[in-house]
Amino acid sequence: MKKLILASIFGIFAAGCNFLDIVPDDTATLKDAFKNETTAENFVFTCYSYQYNYFDFRNSVGMMTSNEYAAAYHWTAEWFPFVRFNEGIDNSTSPVYNLWERFYQGIRQCYIFLNNIDAVKPVMMSESEFEINKNYWKGEAWFLIAYYHHLLLQHYGPVVIIENETVEKQPRLPFDECVAKIGAFYDKAIANLPPTVQAANYGRASKVVARAMKAKMLLYAASPLFNGNTAYAGFKDKEGKQLISQTPDKNKWATAMAAIDSAIVFAKSQGHDLYRYTKNDPAKGGAVTDPFRQAYLNSRFVMVDNWNKEILWAYSIKEGSDGWHRHAVVKGIGSRPYTQSNPVGGIGPTLTAVKIFYTKNGLPPESDPAFPWADRMKIAAGDSTILLHRNREPRFYAAIGYDRGIYEFNGGQGTVQEYTLLMKFNEKNGCHKKETDHLYSAYAIKKNINPEGEATASAWTFQTYAYPLMRLADLYLAYAEACAEYQGSLNDRAKEYINAVRSRAGIPDLDNTLSGQDLINAVRRERMIELVFESQWHYDLRRWKIADEWHKNDSKGMWGLNDEGKTNETFYVETPLSAQKYIFHADGRGYLMPINVNYVNTNELLVQNPGY
């Protein structure tokens, strides 16, 4: 029988591309794929398969492609995504991440489903039950059509919008037209999707998810990269049509505000709310009574407490054995021998990420008069670690593992890690630290590591979780950002949302006197702190059009401590990590990913992104 292989979209992909095989070779026909309700639903599942695997940090843009992470010095570009991204994004002949092809494959898969589902005859369901499910599946297909276009927009800017299974060669549409058409796709999905889904269907689309993602797309559309970006004045199609607006439109922020608030209200009506840790204290036992400890646990478990009520949508495929936990959990944790290959302990936060957190007073450490910023690399008399690590907000301690600090694993039990000792281990065993797996920045990640794993002398296991793609806090801070941008101040609702996030984190309300750009910067910083290590920095810094500032090799770039220091005086030194090729430029080059030149050559109507 004829094997079903999805053909390329005409004029978009290079000729000869083969796509996802739907079912095994010996039975793979289109008829078989839609022979009953079970095979039809399985086809829907294949439509989801074009998502990123968010635990595969090597292949997910955003996971390790910003200056919040550093990896072991000796890792090659394949293993160090920041290097890989920087080396590959300038190359339109063979770009490092071929998202253009991946997401258009997913889009066409969805149209194949929509074009065949009405011919399916149910075998095990009643006609009425099948109609309900069929509408749900159609809603999922429209959602994924919207979402994959949304991801293309996020990475490439103006894109080709696909509105049916087979298309002729098409040009890229202006960005604002893309937003309108993708918004209409989301609306079709919302009309058919259920309000929410039950546990058995976690990870699948719902009205909550579709409304939230549409709102986030509108936030992107209002942002400086796409809203009046004069750096792209020459970015036009073959007929001279401007592809990104040159005049900022504040009304786009108002549109985003309305959509975000509507998404929040709807999500809350379905039982979603900010997460609060309600179990017994994992380290101390019994109820949590200390407010600082409560705020710490709120932040420590918000990502890893599976499908908690704050999570609107998550990637639900389980992490593999060679994924995130293996490479990020501290090597030699607890009684685990440092000679063991698991965990690797090769990924940690940069000093940039360490510094961005507030003090316990809810202020930036560099401007809090009660914080000793000038002496941050000093150790107070009788203390064991630097002042930079003291008197910080609960989210700092929940996210960052530091020298002589507590790092939880083994069922949430904490152990003190002395990273300076790792150098002594290497010396004893005759190896050079820079050529071994280690925490190159001298900091460890805690936030997105589930502390309920096990690392002992004889065992290594980890507890995976559904990777959050959208949290309610994301929408709260998105609303505050849109409000600050639109009116230069926060309305009562924006204050309620941002202060709810800060209260949950155990810090005072935001300074009510801030306005204008100072307020915008404060809201952005709040977002960077709350969503650190959640694949958000890369995209936010780009859409704010400040990625070039944050990736220079200065105080905001790739910095850490001196990982080869053998004493406190030589270890606690702010040190630039190995020189990188920074690909974000003030003229806009690098902010949009290049389209593979083969696709541009195949479709003469396509234009390449600026600078390639």
C-alpha cells in the first residue's frame, strides 16, 4: 500500500523534503490514518509532535541561548547551545535551528487532519459522542495551526501564512497582517475547544491555553522589535511592501492589555491561580510557618510541582535519561562520588542571572541603600560566603545554588555545596578543571531541578515534571508591562497583578512612584526574575530590542566567578567567561533568525531577513 509521507509545502521548502511518517510503513495510507475515531485521534497526537522537547536543551531555542546560562568550558557547540546558536544564526546556508521547516511541517499535518476528519465513521463511539470529540480535535488542529505560525512569527518576524493543505508559492506577509491572520486561527480554535481539560488530557489545548497564547502573541506584536522598528526600514518584500511597521502604535499595547486581562479572567474562572506551596516542609517536616521559608518554597516548587493550578499549559512528554537533569544537577551532590558520570553537573547560571534578583527589601541590590553593593565580593567576619549571597529575596535562594549554600536533592533534603573544593578534587586526580565537566560559572541551578530525585553513592535517579509553557504569573506580568507601556503608569489592575507576584515571592509591593521608562524597566526586571530559567529571557530581550546590550562582554554578558580559584580571595572574583561571538546587533541583525537559503532560492517570492 502507498506510504504516507507529507510532501513539502510548495514554494516554501526545498524540493525532495520528506516529512513525518504518520503510521508504520506496512500500513501507512491516508485511508488507514482516518479509518475510525481512534486512528483519527492518534493523527491529532502527531500534530503535537512538532513542538520542542523542552528538556532537550541542545535543540530548544530559548532553553540555553541567552546569557542566563553557562556550560562547562570544554563542551563543544553541540553541547553548549549558547555557542551553537551564536555560531549558527549568522549562517543562512545552514542555520543551526531549522524551525522554518519544522513548524510548517506541523501546520500542513494539521490541515491534512482537517481535510479528512469529516469522512471518519465512528466504530466505538456513538454519533453524538463522536461529534463532540470531532469538534474538540478540530479545535486542537486550529490551535496548533495558530501556535506553529505564532512560533514562526516569534523567530522569523513576518512569515508566509498557510491557509490550506496545498498552496502555491507565496510571499511573506507584513507582520501586522500575520498577527491578524494568526489571531483568527486562534479564534477558530477557541470556538471549538473545551474551557479546560482534565488530568487525562493535560498538555492538550483548551480555551484557557488558546486565549493565553493569543494574548502573548499580541504582547509580542506591541513590543519594540515589531512595533515601529526603524532599524528594519529597508525590510521589504519583492514588490517593495514594508514588512515591519516603521511608526510605533501605542494602541497595540491597549489591544494586548485587553486580550491579556480577558485571558486572566477566564483562566481564573476555570480554577487557575498563583501557586502556593501547601505541603509539609520537605527539609524540616511539619507545616511551614516562617513567611520567608513559605515564599522560598513557593518559588522553589512553582515549576516542578506537576500541573499545579498556576500552570495554564505545559509540555507533558517525560524527560529522557540524557536530558536536562542529568546535565544540570550538581556533580558530586551529597554522597554521590564525583567520579560518577551521572549527574554531569555542567550547566549553571551566569553571574548576570545571580545579580538580577532583588534584595530582601524588594529592591535591586545595586541601588538598595541597605545592601553593600560595593563590597559584594567580600566575606563578612565570621561568615562563609560573599555578601552578594546574603540578604537577597526568596526567589534568589530558590533559583540559585552558590558556594557554601544549600542545594536540595534526595527528596528535598539539602546539602551544603562547596564548589571551591571541586578544583582541589581535580588537582588531586591530575586533571585540569577546564577540561572536565564542572560548573564553569561556579553557580548551580536550583529552580528547574526537581529536588525529589536521588543521588547517593549507589543510585542516580531524577523526577521529571511537565515543563511549564505558560504560567498565570506570565500573564500577570505581561498585563503590567502592556499597561506601563501604554499609559506610562500602572492602573489598579496592573498593580494588583504585579504585586500579587511580588507578595507570593515574599517581597514588598513595587515602588508606587515609578513612572515612564523607569517603570517599564522595573516591570521588565520583575519579569526576568520571575521567569528566569523558563526559556523566556531569549525572547523577551529580543522583543524589547535590548538583546545586543545584554549580550555584550561587559557586566551584563557571560560572567561568573573564577572557577579555578583555590582560595576565597581568588575564587570570589567577577570573571568574564570565554569570549563569545555575540550575534545581536544594534542595527537589528541577529534579532530575526535567518531562513535557510534553499527555501529562499526555491521560492522566488521570499525575501531573506535583514543582514543575511
